[in-house]
Amino acid sequence: MKIEGLIAATFGAFHEDGSLNLSPIPDLVEKLIKDGVAGVFICGTNGEGPNLTIEERMAVAEAYVKAVNKRVLVLVHVGHPSIAESKKLAAHAVTIGADAISAVAAFYFKPGSVQNLVNCMAEIASAAPSLPFYYYHVPALTGVGMDMIDFLRLSEGVIPNLAGIKYTAATIFEYQACLNYKNGKYNILYGYDEMLLSALAVGAGGAIGSTYTFAAPLYLKVISLFREGKQEAAQQLQLKLVDMVRCLLKYSPIPAQKAIMEMLGYTLGPCRLPLVSLTKQEAAALKVSLQEVGFFEELNKHDTKKLNTVVAK
């Protein structure tokens, strides 16, 4: 399985009382398909997977698989501090017709070596042997930052369904090495949206990211410009996206991005503690910042459908 293009890491949706809300999923899926994404990555960091019970995660996965209806890929994040719970989520992903699974390293009792990490991932992947498995490398959040070439080497023969890595780290040199390991044997999907052009420069073919949920048309244009050899134009557009990311990073990133979704007409509700939604004042300030860097104007140029007119004002 080799994924190309953009996979949107979608956000969790909750009612005001904090209970799970599945109702926005169908409309969000339609938006993403129109935006041109290749798939969705659900119940990960941005989907607040660690803040959900496994029953809630299963419900979210079922809702996405149903709404997508095989039109794009559905990658289900099954990582959990408990390997036993991860295996339940992986086995469930098979039964509902998901296209692939992914898991982070345990982030409380952490793997102590690359071999230990491989053994943990092998145990999880074994619960869904028919599905491609992607290790989710995100050391900034898990605190597990090991050599990924060693991971690939030690995984061979141990994780038969290993498809690749969701590589969410700024170490582009290691990312490039992983891309080229055994002549590109594995699918290495890049995970920092603000560094997409850098990843393309070293050979990336696919990427997974949160801002693709609301800005995929712009990133797809970056890819198109890069592939057409229009490097300066690609750099200029990527810089506009960096400016956008810098605006949201003034706040807690997930609540800020959910606020942007609200600006675009997609109400996903509050976050769960310890995440805290932006105040009305913070959301208003974020909107002004985004307007000042021309984000909505740029998105309006490239979007497949016009934005809510209130956003562009």
C-alpha cells in the first residue's frame, strides 16, 4: 500500500456537555472529498484520540467508514498506553472495513529500546494482520524519539503488515533516509504541514496533517507547483501557509484549529480537558491575525467551493 497525496487528520467533535458528537462527520467528509484529500486519519492527536474511551473511538471509526463509503481512505489510529486496548481497536478496524491502522508508542510506560518499540508495534499490528500498519512517529508528544531506520530494519519479518511510518518530526534528513530505505520499500508519510515543501524536496509523495482539514486546496497547489518546477511560486504559497500556522500557534493548536473550522462553518464543539477551547476574544483575535496574513483570501482563490462570506470580510 503506497499512499500519495494528502490525508486529513480530522478533529474530534463534542456536544457542549462534553459528550461525543458524531453528527458533523458526514458533512466534514463531503467537504474533504471535495477539497481533494486522499483520505482521513481519525482518532489521532487532532481527533483527541487519547481523550476518548475505546468505545467512543470505535463509534467515531464506524461513523467515518460509513460516511466515506470507500470513496477515500480511512486510516484509524489505534494507539493507546495499553497494548491490549490497542489490539481491540485494531481488530475493530478490520471488522468495520477501515483501510489501514496506525499507532503511537506507549507514552506513559515508554519503550526502552528500538527492539522494544518494534515488539510493541508487532503485538498491535498482529491484531489486524489484513490491514496495512503505520507506526506513528511523533516524539514531541510521546517522548519516544528513536532511530527510524533501525525501526524499519528491525521490523522486517517481525511486522509483516508494516506499510510505513507516519513521520511527524522535523528531522528531514532522517525522513529522507526512511524514504529511501531499501529503494523506497516503505510508505513514509510526512506529518508537519508547515514543512510540506521541505518534505517534497527530499521525495515525499504523501502527507498526513491537521491543517489539511481546512486548507487542503492550498497544500495541493503547493504540490502541483513543485511538480511543475515552479519552485518560487511553491515557496511563496508555502510561506503563506507557514504564516497561517504561526497565527494558530499563538494558542493551543488543536483548540485554535477547531476555531478555524468554526470560522469556515463547521461547528465541532468544545475540546475535552486538559485541552481548553479558545475564548470568544481569542477566537476573534485569531481570525484577525488570519485575515492580516491573507489566509482566507488565499483559500478563497483555490478552494473548490466559496467560503462563507462572513469569513472573507
